[in-house]
Amino acid sequence: MTSRHAVISRRTVLGGALVALLPLPEQAMAGEKHARRRSDLLVLLLKGLYTPVVSGPDLGLSSVNLNDGSYSTTKIYPVIGLPGHPSEKEPIGDFYVQFAGMLCAYDLPGGSIAMEFTPVSDTVTIDDGHGGKSIDGTYELNVVEATGQFRYLVGGHNHMVDKLHFLAPGDGSGGIDEYCFCFITRGHPGK
């Protein structure tokens, strides 16, 4: 896939996901309130191969222990909502997740966010034809804790649009490759 196609695909995914987040006409808010809600949207891209966390940083979050041996990490890229970080090509932070648990954390400039996966997901598993598989779909998470400039997100929601690729051991990596858009909002859907 050429980078031009990757950009088109990324924009298509992002555009479709943003449309899915828009309220129905009968739920639309008046001008000022609607503008404020739009500014509350934080969109991040999780991208790259995961590595195990050996010695994690102190994120100031009591709900996650990055040094308990259960976390893996990959990079975070900005998409919408982080002024001063316009380049989608440069990572701005680290994402930590428990593949055998329910917690994750975002380490970003200006603060950290802890989230918990809910039981709600809509995924399909696809054989990649090379001995690996990908899990494609959506996950729902609740923001349980945050520090710094992200404290306003506590009690908020994250709608993940994910492609999690488990690579075949024979391809030299056998790792897990992430490509996931995170749509983080201040409140839960429907509230």
C-alpha cells in the first residue's frame, strides 16, 4: 500500500468514525453548546508494534501499575484536539495496555489518562493469510482517572476503532501491530 492510499484510508476511517459520533438532528445542540462539545473531542492514533513494559514510568495514576508485568506499549500520534502538535507523523506519547486485563493508560504531553474497557465491543477476527490474524472493530472504554490538562475527561468515554494485527511467528516478529483511532469525549454517549 502506498502512503497516498494509507492517507486516503486513514481519512476515510476518521471521517466515517466522526460521522458516527455526530448527534442525530433531533439531538443537536444550540450553537454555543455544540461548539463547546466539538472542542471537547480528543482524537488519537495508536500505531506500531507493541513491546512489553519492563520498567514503566510513574504516570501519577493510582489505577494502573505499569510495572506489574501485565502491560505492553506502543506509540500515540495526534489527530485532533492537541494544540501545538500538528504533525500526525511524529509520536507524542506512549499507550500502555493489558492484553489479559481491562486497563490501559495514555502518557501524553501535559498529563496522563487511565481507562477501563467495558464489556461492549463489536469485533471480527480475520485470518491474514500468512499465519497471523487481525481483530477489527470497535471497543468502548470509560475514563477512570486523569492528570494535568486531561483531568476534565474523568467520567468521559473512549470509542476505539481498531485493527489489532497478531503477526505470525514465522515472519520474524510474531508481535502485535496496532492501528487504532481513539475518539475520547468528556461525557458518555447519550448523556
